[in-house]
Amino acid sequence: MGWNYRVLAHKDGDEMYFMMHEVYYNKDGIPNSYTANGVGLGSNSIEGLEWGLDKMKEALSKPILSIENFPEEYKQDDNKV
């Protein structure tokens, strides 16, 4: 599958917040890594921005992920993400 945008849940103390990340998948379609920081949009064209925004909107209709969805070796320190 490659990658797509996904919403990841993060904890800051007792508070939960959500960020958009690029999530990467193994050959079986299982999420196995994600960008350490949330992502924003940038492009050299309006069409590129529209594409990215559409893909981020698609992510909102998918289940929210958390670091528990990733193999142990790819888990980030959630307080630093």
C-alpha cells in the first residue's frame, strides 16, 4: 500500500489530542511506522494542495490510530511527537 495520511491520537498527561501524520504500511497492509511530527500541507501548485487536502479529509473517515497500532521498534515517545 505504501503510505497515506492518518489521524493519530496522542496523550499529554491526562489530555488527549489528535494530529495528522503520514503512516507507512508493510507489504501486508499493516501500519508499521509514522512521521515523528504531525504534517501540514505544502505544494508548488494549487492542485497539489487540493490533492493533499482531499487525502487528509479521507483520513478523517478512517479509524483513529495510536502508537499501540505500531510494532514496538517503531513506537515513538508519545510525549515528544
